[in-house]
Amino acid sequence: MFRNLSSQITAAVTGKDADKKKVMPPTLRSDIYAVIDQAKAWISGTRGQPGDGVSHGTILTVIQKYFPELTLGLEAVGHVESEVALIVGGITNMIMEYSMWESMSGGMAMRTWVDGLIGAYEKASSGQKKDVLAKGITQGINHVTNVNLMTKDFTTRIQIISALKSISTKIYGVGTDEARHGEAVWSSKFI
């Protein structure tokens, strides 16, 4: 099921329209920070909660302004991992696109997003749902995010990749299989 969702998202993000953008959309920066705040509240469960099938809609609507093909299939609605992966990957893609136009600001936005994401995850109630949240976050970062949208500026690329590599380590702990996998995925995307 998730493999199908992942391939749909990847196909949508790497579509033909990605090459047509010649100027930065004027509301991209403000929308990024708005959806970061909404996603933090959503993931932590203070405003809606992942898996309820509806509360992710407002966040997804903003993401779809920039990536209209990014949708959640009917079979994935109500599944915590799928919803979280889509939202996390979509916001990360927005920041990646922003970094193409404003590289240093994009790097700072990514650090803000990663810190907010980890903070929201830590505030979420513990238990089985927190484990599924962790899987959704890492799926969104490692597999939904389109690295082709990232800036070509070397310094900012290092900053963005370093921030993204740290997510799995902060969620799962240093030396775990998941942390090593996340680091390997982002190290390979840098090359």
C-alpha cells in the first residue's frame, strides 16, 4: 500500500511542471512558515491529529498550491503513517524549492522545520501511535522529498542535508538501524 503511495507522490513531484517554474512564487516563504506552525500543532495532536482523515486537509491545501499533483489516495486516508509522510514530504519539498531561489534563507527555513518537527514529535503522546508517527516522518523525509528541488549552492546543500540527516538520529537515537539508514539515504543524495 505505502509503496504505491510513494510512487504516486514521486511521480507527481518529479512531473513535467517542475521545470517550468522561472520565478519564485511571492507567497512561498510566508506559506512555508504558516504550514510549519500548522504541522507542528497537527503532529503533536494539539490541533487535530494524524490519522483522523480530515485535519491534514488545511495543510495539504497550502502544499498543493505549489505541488498540485501531491495528493493522498483514498486507501491512505486515515492512515497515520501515510498522512504524516505526505505532509512532512510536502513541506520539505516546499522548503527545497524555496532554497533554489533563496539559498541561505532556505537553509534557515529547513533548520526551523526540522527543529519544529522534532519538537512536535516529542510532544506527541507516547505509545504505538508515536512509533507510527516516527515511521511517517522518516518516510516523508527519506522517500517523499524530492532532492532535485534543492539549491545548487554547496554550503546551503550541506546545511540542508545535515539538518535532514539529524531527524532519524533525534527520533530513534544514535546508532540505531533507522538512524544509520536515514544518514545513508541523505549521504547518497549529496553525491
